[in-house]
Amino acid sequence: MLLLVKMLPLQAVWLEENVLKPFEKENNVVIRLQNFQAYQDLERIVSQNAAFDVVKIPMDRAGAFRANGNIWAVSAVADRALQDSIRSAYLLPPLAVGGDTIWYLPRKLETRIMVYRISKVREALSAYRAMLPEINMAVAKINRKGLPTDYVLEENPDNWDYYDVLVAGYVWNKQNKGRGRVGHRSKNYEGTMLRVVDRAFQLGATRGEIPYLTSRPVTEAFEWEYAYARLHVYNALMFEQEWTGRELWQVFGAEQIFLTFLTQIDCFFLLGNGDKKMPGFAKDAEDVGFACMPKGASLSGEEALFVNRNVTTGGWFWAIGKESPNKALALRLMLYMTSADIQEKEFNEFGTFPTRHELLKTNPDKLYMKRWQNRVLQTSLKQVEVNRYTIFPTFQDAVSMQNRYYKVLRELCVKPERFTSLDQVKKVLADNDMPPGEESQP
């Protein structure tokens, strides 16, 4: 059998040793893994060889694979009883099913949550009131309004909005010799664009507005990025060094940042799983807190924005190859790889967010040897419930859109003092918006 996957080397080794080898022995079959590197390569590889037995497909491309006919529906292999069992056992995102047809088995879900140093939040809460006049004046220089009337920094980060991140980040900057202590991904790749897209969705964007830099929610999203950089809330090294997830784990562990936004697997790499191959970077797990994403807020005072805590829910599906010679066995393997036992083990190893209902439930910390693992799961469950059906749309021009987002992010956030008003920020966005006549089809 032939599997097409995209995995970190550590995950691929774990899959082969703990999942594929037992299945091979039980079913008298040999399984070979082929790894694809770039998301853009996936459709080309599958179209050139439709005989893959199982293909790992990112959720945001699931609709395209259904449309182009490169996969075989699960319903075409499973009998009615098995289909009913799948529908009741799994959390099935809309892209996995269509009417009576089950197209995919969900491998994992993925979303961002807020991760922070508990002790540093306490420090910000103790110090912020004395700095409020200064902070208010600094914000007023950007938006001409200052902080919201009667502003108070919420004690519980689960209740934070964008202003709370700003105020805490401003305090941390002042307490740490002018170096910001908030950061996120900043390399020119999908993870960085997704962070800004998440912000736009939290400011009420529709899918159709996401490609347009001058749409109100996307403009506001970039205005916040500019404000955080201008007020030194962000650690400037994130732009100098172009951080990815790995750099975030490292700088959080080294206390160069106190707050960031991570996926579930990020959290496990950050804190480690007890294995010497994955030792972690943050040594004191009890000082690491997890919260739902901060709620959007208008920086410019645009009251019509539909602000919320929604960010995108992503993930991966397993699919049967269109010309697989082993379709029934392929489905059996997919069911085995997503069994409750395997999903529980993979969560405990890597933080792979499960898709079976029996694992998506509230558990007391005492059931976990490492309580932080349960806190990651419970916070992620709440965030996915908040997200509902917010998913990243598939665009024909996703690469050019990513490049536009990245170019504007750097222009606004590297030497942000060049801009003295939100009107100047808007001009940058207008100058880099989608060229006239070019369409972005979701």
C-alpha cells in the first residue's frame, strides 16, 4: 500500500512504528510512505499518480479534491451500517461530507489558542493602572481616541480583547528595557498569512472580503498589526528573524516573549512530551496558561464591525485515492489510524487534536500525568466551539494573496514610526490591494 503524507520527521517515525507496523502485521501487507513538501505540490502529485491508497489532505483543499475527482468517496466503499457508525463516532466538518456522501475521514483538527506566562500576566495586572495615562496618550496618537472609556485590564485572559493584549504588552515592554514581549509568526508562509486572516475574521470579515486589503475588516486587522509594532508591544526580532513556529517555541521558552498564539502541536513542542527527542523549551509548565483567542475590537472606532473570538478551524483529512487498487483495505487503514486508541496516544505524544466524539469531552486534570495537556485540550475544545464553521477559504490566487499580506505586514511593522496616522496605513493597503481586473475566487 502507498500513503501520501505531509508530516514532521518525528511524527512520521512515530506513525510507522506505532500505527503502520502493527497494521501491516495484522493484515499481511507492506505500507510505504511518500512525503510531499509543499501544499501547492499535492494536487499535481495526486493527479500524476491517482493510485495512492491513502492521501493526507489539508481541510482547506478538501473541496477542490472533491470537485476534481482525484479521490474516492468513503461512502462508495463503506456499507450503510459502517457509514452510520462513522457519522455518529466522528466530528465531521462540512467539507468531509456532502448530503448522503462521506468523502473523508477526519485525521485531526487544528486551531490557534492564546498561550501566555501566568506570572507575567499577574505582573501586568499589578502595574498597568499606574501606566494608564501614558498608554492612553500613546494609543491616542494612533487612533485619535485613546483607550475605550473606563478601560480595565481583565484579570482572566479568557476574557481579553485586542486592547488587553495591547495594554499588557505595553507594560511588559516598559518593564523589559524597551523590548516587546508579544510575538507571532512572521515568515512569508501560510502560517503568517493565517494569523492575519484570523484577525480579520475576528473583526467580522466574510470569506469574500479576505483577499481585499481595503475591505474594512482586513484594513482594521493590519491597523492593529501596525499599532502593536508602533507601540513596541511586539518583539521586533520577530520581523528581523522571520519567526516560524519553531522560533516561537524557542523565544517563549527563553522568556523573550510572554504571549503568543499557537496550535495544539505547537504547545506540545513548546512544553515537551517527556521524550528526549521532544524535550520542550518552556521548563515550568505550571507557569504557562492557555486561553481562547482574544476578542476583536475596533482600533479606529468603527462601531459597525462584527467583532468576535472566531478564528479558523483547520485540520487534515484522510482520503482514498481514486485509482487505489486496495480501496476496502485503504478504508480499513484509515479507520485504524483514527481509532480512539490511536488518536488518544497521538494526542498524548504530539497534541494531535482528536476527531472522535468520545475523546472530545471535559476531563479533570487528575486523569493526566501532565495537567497542562488537559488544559490545552479543554481550551482548544472551547475555541473550536467558538469558531463553529470558520474555515480558511480556498483561493485560486492564494500565493499572490500571501505575498501581498506579507509585503504589507513588513512595510507597516518594520520601522512603523515612518507612519504617523491610520490614514497613512490605509494608503499602504490601497497601494498594495489586488490589481484591478484580477479576481480571487473562493
